[in-house]
Amino acid sequence: HAAATVGDATLATITDEDIEQDWAPKVSGAWNLHTATSDQPLDWFCSFSSAAALVGSPGRGAYAAANSWLDAFTRWRRAQGLPAS
């Protein structure tokens, strides 16, 4: 799963639409793949995050947050005994 979009907006100018644009591919995409494969015996479940989740990226807070969610989701899957990387 490597879907992404990147929008530019500062905290002063960001809108709900900006957040949804950056979140939808990463967050909804990963969750939809998780639910669609929940009854499948997967060998792996690979997600591609970004360093923006760790160090931030000026003007790209929603993108960084979406990648941070993806990192946490990967840890959650592992904690559930599911493959994730």
C-alpha cells in the first residue's frame, strides 16, 4: 500500500478538505485493505509511510499525520498477531 496525496497548507489555512485529501489514500486505503483481507491468511501486509511522520514537513501537517497514523496502524496489526511492515 503506497497510495498518497500531498497538499500544502499551514495550520492557519488548513481546511477539512485538505485533511481529507491527505488522509483518504493513506488511512482509508490501509483500513480498507485491512478489512478486505481480514479473513485471508496473509504472509505480509506492506505499507509505505514517510519520514514526514517522524520529522514533520512544513506546510504538510495533514500528510505527516496520515503517515504517523499508518505507522501506528502497522504497530497495531503486529500487536494483533497480523503481518505488517
